[in-house]
Amino acid sequence: MSTIQGELEKAVLSFTGKASRIQGAGRTDAGVHARGQVAAFETDSKLSSSKIIGAMNFHLPEDIAIRDACQVETDFDPRRDATSREYRYTILNRANRSPLDDDQTYRVSRKLDIGKMNEAGKILQGEHDFVPFTNQEGSAKNTIRKVYRAEVQREGDFIWFDMLASAFLPQQVRRTIGSLIKIGTGDMEITEFREIAKSGITGAASQVAPAHGLCLMKVNYSKIGFGNENI
């Protein structure tokens, strides 16, 4: 079974002639999309960043593309050096399906109250123990995370849930939006959501939204930048 890391490493080998280990900013749940994943590798190639982008994209399959690149220090770690990450979960809130959007949205037919969903989201902002929003794998780690934003917005039939945090646990966003959807439909009260969030019980937020509605939008850093090199 091919992986994104594996395909990237094959592409590097193809245009440099040398194997290089790809380091990513982190794993995503299986089936999750990514618009802003960050990865790094070492090479002695003399190609400019812009030419490396072209070479990588030439050798990558059609469902993977490099958007930008820059040179970094050899001790750069895309996971540990990240200051925050941004995820977006997209909901199609209507009765009828959309063949054009089904692979990247989760359709909820019942009308969602985004006012109540946002009220609940505010409970998560700040530094908390997010063990109720992860699985057994995630609970084996340090489960303290700092959430800077947990916000729901609507445009027509589409609802977006954006979450910005220092880092994320496995299934954290999917379990969060799963509970927020229940609040939006009236199947869960905000008081119950608050109790779940403070419970300290692994996986207490038991509703896990499907992976295909989730997308890693951006990984933020303080020491690197993209798009600064001329072609």
C-alpha cells in the first residue's frame, strides 16, 4: 500500500539519484485530506527551490502536489518546530447529496444551529486536557493541548469548523465536531458537552465524525518562510 511519505521519497530518489528520508510535520488520521502539510528532506542537489518543486511534481502521482519549498537549517524538524496547526472540517448541511463535494464533506441533513455549536466551541479554547477527545493511542501521550480557536461558520449549505491549536491528538478534531454536530441538532446540551470535556475519560466524546470531511489546512512556524526565492 502506497503512502504519501513513500511517494515523496520515491520522487526525491528519482530526481536526485539518492535516497532521502522524508520528515513530516505529523501524521493525519487515515482518509484525512491535507492542503498544508509540511515535510523536509536533506539533499546535496544544487537545484533552486523552484526547480525542486517542478522536479518533485513531475515524479509525483496526480493526487499529491508540492505547492512551495524553501531551504532550512539542517536541524529543522517539521514536527517539533511547528508553533501551531490549523484544521478545517467541512459539513454539507442539506438533505440532498452533492456528487461534486461528497469526497471532502460530511453531509448532515438536519439543520444545524451554529450559534450553539460556537458557544460549545468556546469551552475548548485555552489550555486543557483533551483526553476525552482522543482514542487509546492518543491517551498514551501527553494529552494537554492549547486551543487558540474553535469556530463554526456557515455559507449557504456549507458549514466549516476551524480549529487552531498548538498540536493535535489522534481523532481530536473528528471527536470534537462529532459532539458539536449533536449540539447543533439538539441531541446534546452544552452542559453535557462541558461535562464530557472536563471528564478526564479517554474517548468520552464518543461520536467520531468521518475522516473525509477533515483537512489539515496549515502548519505554522516562526523560523521559516515560503515563496521568497525567485525562479
